[in-house]
Amino acid sequence: MNSSLSLKLTTEGGDFYGEGMRKIVVDDRERGGRLGELLARDPSWEVEWRRLEIGDYLLEGGVLVERKSWSDFVLSLIDGRLFGQAERMSNLPQSLFLLERDESFFEMKVRREAIQGALVTLALIYRIPVLKSMSADESLKFLGYLHHQEWKNCLCAVSRGGYRPKGWKKRRLYFLQGLPGVGPKRSVQILDHFGTIEAFMGASNEQWREMKGVAEIQIKKWRKVISEK
């Protein structure tokens, strides 16, 4: 494990985890496990136990965690469950696998290449991160770190770094270029057509179609970004 990450995960107290009570929904089938017991005993976590259709731990900002022992990960790969779970998880805004070490894994006869291939498939095909934990205690720290990142970024808000334009017109164009499929030329076209960002945002799909070269898939993406909660 990366040494700097290990240092952060073992930090205790202070403002590391953010402010206030940390909330988490835990699948009720995890209640008897070591990590479930640690969460239930930890006064800094507010735990809600209920049956989850997907995953095992749901942080209040929307990050879903599927926890597996290393052995269960291998078994789910062998019996075909793994990629079915990954398919369902990939449809969610944010999800990840948390693999927790167990000694029985070392007694299993499985090719290293098969495990590596599965990890590559999860990362590249399904775009799902995989974290590796050495124990339930470390898994608890991972959950705390994930919660802290959500709190730090205002529940998963994305920071847009880099270039910052000067001048109001350039700022308007830059604002529009944050939308899916909107580059420099399209942003100019939008302002020329609608006059203001407000008019564009309040326009109907039919009004968007009046702009030359706008595809239906782009209209759907704009509507999704602007209108969905």
C-alpha cells in the first residue's frame, strides 16, 4: 500500500474525518461480520441497518461499497457473480470494491493471472475502483477516509482546476464548456443563438434543436445535467 495513503488512514482524531456524525447505511447481512461490529461500536458513526439490493455499505454522499474477503472475490469470479455485480454497480454514480484480506485465501488454488485479469476488467471496462485492506480495522479507516473525501468535496462536488478566464464574456463561454459536448465553438454558438446563459438553460428541447448541428444525444445529456437531481 502507498505509504502516504497508509499515513492518512491511520490518522486519529482532529478534523481528518470532517465535522459532525458520520452516517452510513449497512446491509443487515453484514451485522454479524467484524466490520459491522466495529461500525456498531464506533460512536462517531450513525449506522442504519437495512437490506441493500446492491453493495454492503452506502455512505451518505452516495458512494456504494461492496466489501468482499479476498476468498469471496475469487469465488465470485469462479461462479460468475463478480461481473454481474460490477455491471449493476457501474450504473450507479459512485461505487467501489473493498477487498479485505483473509487467511483462507492463501489455501485457494487460483492462477494469479486470473485475479489480475479480473482487477484490470473492473478498472478498465466497468470503471470501478478496487481498494485492498489488510483487516476489518483498516477497512473501517477506509470508510472514514471515503466519508471525509465526500465531506471535503461537498458530497462529491467536482473541483474544476486549471485555466480561469478573465472578462465576463470569456467566463460565460467557460461556464458553458462545462456541459457535455460543449467546446469553444459550441459555446460561442449557444451565446450567439440565445444571448444569455439564462435563456439557454431555460430553453426547451425544441428550442435547442433550432441550433445547427446539435444531435439528439447531446440534447439528452444537457437535459440530464440541467434537470435531474
